[in-house]
Amino acid sequence: MDNTKAETGARVEISISEQRLRLRSPAGLVLEYAISTAKNGAGEQFGSECTPRGRHIIRAKIGAGLPEGAVFVGRRFTGEIYTPELGAQFPNRDWILSRICWLSGLEPGKNRLGDVDTMRRFIYIHGTPDTEPMGIAMSHGCIRMRNQDLVELFAHVAPGDLVIIE
């Protein structure tokens, strides 16, 4: 099965060193955002809380049509919309907001299968509270984005689109 076929022709490039996400089409750069990758750095091992490197695809998109700030737990909308008050009520929650692009690795032994499987590690591109800094590695392994930026990106990508994390 060839999972490298991009559905929209879009390619997402994530630079861990620059803390930037770039969306490219065959015509060139479409969008660019500041992001936040893992506080623990780059790595593929299960339980490491690191951001996995290499070639991935967007396996699933979750949250289409929900309001910006929609709260997800276990990839399910809780019915809550994030507010600073809700954040204060649950200060230790790793907030997953607005949309989820769930990633799946394409490189067996590197980011697919066994103890290095990106999808089984639940690595996403997802929204986070606006109080969280961008441009600084602070996540638990996922790629965090501003909610407004993620909603915009979500509209331009499809399951099967290539994601390269370097």
C-alpha cells in the first residue's frame, strides 16, 4: 500500500529547529506558522514525549465544523469550548483544541510499527490555548498551533497529505 500519495497535493513541512510549519502546494509556499513541538526534543520512541521525525501522512482529520476552541479528550469533542476560566479549573490538562490532524509514520522501524509508531503514540497537529507560547518547544510530543492558524491549515489539507518533520 502506497501511503505517500497526497490527496490535495499539499505537503506540510515541520521544522523542529525553527519551530515553524510550512504548507506547500505544487505552486509553492501557501501558509507558514509559528508552532510548538516537544519540550523533550526530537525522538520516535514510545513514551518519550518527543516529536517524531521523518515522513508521515495525515491519517485522519477530526473536528471539522466544530467551533474554534472546541475541547477534545481521547479525540472526542467533550462539548466544552475552551475559556481561560476552564483552563484555570484544570491547570494541568494538556489541552487539545479546535481541530486534530492525526499523523501516521511512513517509515517502518523509524516512525511506523513497533515502539516507534507515530499513530499509536497519538501524535497530532492540534490547537492549544492562546496563552501557550509559539516558537518554543513546550509540547508533550505533538505539534501545537494557535487555534485560528490550525483552523486555516485544516481547510487546506486532507487525509493522505504528506507531512515531513525535520
